Amino acid sequence: MQVPFYSLTRSHKAIRDALDAAIARVVNQGQFVLGYEVEQFEREFAHFIGTKYCVGVGSGLDALTISLRALGIGDGDEVLLPSHTCHATWLAVLMVGAKPVPVEVAHFLIDEGKLKKVITSKTKAIMPVHLYGYPCPMDGIMKLASEYGLSVVEDFAQAQGAMWNGKRAGSFGRANGTSLYPTKNLGALGDGGALTTDSEEIANFARAHRNYGSAEKNIHTQLGINSRLDEIQAAILRIKLRHLSQWNQERLVTAKRYFEGLDQVKEILLPPMPTKMSLPVFHQFVIQTNKREKLMNYLADSGIETSIHYRRPIHLQKAYGHLGYAKGSLPEAERLSEQVLSLPIWPGILDEEVDYVCEQIIGFFKTL
């Protein structure tokens, strides 16, 4: 049996007619940049997340970068964030001239109990990353941010629809960014991103900034960039948004099957179970094992694709060497990078495929 790590084939097949109609509608309308489809997607996604405003942009990186700029974060400022995350989280901070300050993680997510220890007079924001579909413990983060007068910018690229204490990821911070890359829970057919906020001022800044700093044609109020969500992508995303809750539920069902199938495998550590407080959307199903490389190769030989998120923590990446973070400075993030393994999970994956993955994992450890 062949089990791909990720596939859009089955979920796209179910909505292919609607996708084709959406693309045709845009072509027939003849409006391809910042038109009706983008405006409608922004309204619909804001409603889904639970914020007053959404601004569609070209990528998740741009969504985070614009969020930071909208909050006035720049040269000399510090932003607290995890090292066990996607490269774009740190890159956004550096792109505005600020300094990323890594905080250790607990259960994949930024450890709220260690935030206070690294706050300085230069700290201006906290950037929690809702990783693998798991929402961060936002109550404590928001309380601490309020206590120290810090802004919160959520990176919810991997958690569209996840909930913490009954509230969706992407609705806590002053400005928040998500990616709409094809492999995300809500993905376009190309690059895309979105910024969410309850602030009209921030939304207006973002709308102008994504369009060369212009909210009105030929009138430029700021030095902006070119980062506009395409009309065709917005039309596609509107179709997919209607199915997002269903697809997230399918991911949850798959995750439960993994939990049940792998529960007795003592050699691996499973991800945290959902709770009433924390409802993840399982962008990834990530196990931990000190036999990762051998297991990964064994599964590949069995026709099962897996992936690693992430093989090297950001603070030890060559691109960030100038920041001076040494090996051993964040032992938990470094341990995760050596042990995490992502298993196939996506809308449309079959029960028998999940069962086959579990069987092969069990079989591998019996060979040791």
C-alpha cells in the first residue's frame, strides 16, 4: 500500500465543480486584483475567526510582517517567540528590523511560564505560534502581555479553526497572521495569506501597506509593498472555507484513530489529546521517538511517506548565526528537532491507510 504524506486529490475532487465555477466567475467578471472576491473572502474569514477585520495578502510571511509594522515594531525592539517553528515566524521579525528572542517550548508550544524571564525594556511583543494545529495557552499569554504592556501577534498558519477556551486562534492578538499556502488546513491553489484584527486602524494600515502604501489610487500615505491576495485565489478560498469545519473534523477523526492505534507503543510519545480548553485541528500528527531516522526509513520502504517539522531549530540555523544563540541554549526545542516525526493526516485519508501506518509502526518496533 502507498500512503502519501499529504494529498489534495480527494478533497479537491469533491468540490471540483465549485472550484471550476469560481475560477470561471472571476475570468468572466474581468476583475483580477483587489475586487469583489477578495472583499467577500475577507468578510467571511473574519467572521469565521471571530474578528472584525481580515486583510488578504500575498503570503503568511507578509501577514506577520505587516502585523508587526502596523504595531510600530522595528529597530531595537525585541519580539518573544519559539524556536521550534517555521522559518517565516523569525524572518518576519527580522524584516521589520526587530530582534527575535527565543523562548523554550512545552508540548510543542511556547512555554508561557518562561516568558516573564526573558522580558526586558526592549520587549515589545509576544508572537505565539499555534503549531501543528494546537492552540497556545492564550489566557496566560494575554494576561502577561497586558501586565507588561506588550502586543500579541499570533502566528496561526497551522491552526485555522483551532480553539482555546472557546475562542479561535487568530482572534486574540492585536494583529495576527496566517498562511493560505495549499497544504494548510485552509489553502489556496498557490501562495496567499491573511491578517486578522479587531482594530480598524490596523486593518486600514494593512490594506494600504499591501498595495504600495496606497488606500486611494495614486495617493500614497506610507512606504508599502506589493502583497495582494489574488482574486482567483480568494474565490477558491471562499469555496474551501465553507468546507473547513468539516475537513478539520475529518482530521480530528483521523487523529483519534492514530491515538487508538498507537496507544500501546511505548517507544513513541504521542501528541497531547484534545481537551475542553484546547481543541486542535491537527494540521500535523506529530509523534516523538529517539529511533526517528530508522523508523522513517522503515516506513518509506513500506510505502508510507512521512515528514519532519522541524529538523533543525531556528536559533541554530546558519541564517540566524549572527544572533549568537548557541547549541544547548534551548534544550527542549533542540530535543524536539531530533525526535519529531509527522505522520500522514489530511482530509480524505482512508481508515485503512491510517491503520496500515499504525501497523507498520508497531511492526517496526517489534523488530528492535
